[in-house]
Amino acid sequence: MAGIDELRTLIPVDQIAERLGVDRATAQQGIDAALPALLGGLDANAKDPAGAASLGGAIATKDTSLIDGGVDVGAIDTDDGEKIVKNVFGEKTDDVAQALGSTSGAQDAGLVKKLLPILAPIVMAYLAKRVTGGDQKGSAGGGIEDLLGGDPEHNAAVVHRVLAGESGPVRDIVLLNAAAGLVSFRLAEDPAEVDRPILQRFREQLAVAADAIDSGAAARKLADWVGATPAA
């Protein structure tokens, strides 16, 4: 699904070992067992339209700055990590941890279960950066209030600014969610899409969504809908 070797270089093994109270070799063995399982679980989830849309929506919310300049374990939101793991494995999380813990050199299920919510946010930030090809920090073109939403008038103004070409985090989220929907639609239309790498599919549909905004097609379609909607 993604470059696992590149991902491994981002993981602060020594910090994780210290946090979990184990030696470096033990932490590395656990990571080597848990990381492929996370990627495999995400890949499996992305092989149906609902899963692909869900993954795109999740990626749209991830701050890629977590992996910029080296990951600080103290900055990882493990509560978010728990949610990601639950979304990936569902009620089978304990079974997955038990199975991984029983593999050669993977140590025990308890260690793997602690590792998964630490690794999950790193994986998602990595995927977000791979899909967007850059930063997703919310640093320009809209503030936190735009990301959180507001009253109908405020939200309408935000939409019009994005469709008019304003860059920033709101545009990024609009594009990623649109790409997720397009990936889902394409998969429902052509099941053979499942055989293509999910990141490649996201990048292609991200480009389609960006072109719809940059060409003015999205703004024109919105104007058509507004014109066809009777006034209240």
C-alpha cells in the first residue's frame, strides 16, 4: 500500500522504547510486526467504496506536521490513534494484537496493542503527505473557525471563497473529501479499480477535484444549482 521502508525511517524507535519501558530491540521487533498489519488493514478497508471514502475523509483531517523534522512521540495523540486502530480493525483489534504477538520475534500481544495507537497517527500523517504531496498544517487561507464551520451564511461564504480559488486548509479538506468520493464512485463503477494502489487512485482523483475548482467548473455548477433552486 505505501512505502513501508520509508515509513520505518520516520518512526522514533528509541523514544517508543523509552515510553513503553522496553529495550530498543524489543520495540523494533514489535514495530516490525505492527506496522505491516496497520498498512494491510488500511489497504483492506480501502478495497470497498465505503472504506475508500472513509479513509479519504480521515486523511483529510490529518496534520502532516507530525512527521516533519522527525516525529516526537510526546506529540502523538494516542487517543486519536486508538480511534484509527478501531476503524481499521474494528472489534478484532484484540485478536490482531494476539496474533501479531504470537509471531516469531514480535514479543507479546500487550506490547503490540500499546504500539498500534502510537504508530497509527504516524501512518495516517504519512499517507496524508503522500496524497497531498506537501504540507497540511492549516497555516494559510482560512483559520480554525473555517475548518470547524459556522452559521449558514459563514459556511456559504467559505465555499464561495474556496471555489473562487482561495488556497489553504479548507481547500485541502474540500479536495481530499471530493477525491475520496470520486475514488468511491469509481470503485463502485469499476470493481477492477481495487487492484490499483489506493494512493495512486487518490492522487488521480485529487487532481480531478483540483481541476474542477481551478477551471471554474465547480463554481459554475454551484451557480447552476443555486439558479435551479426556488427562493425560500
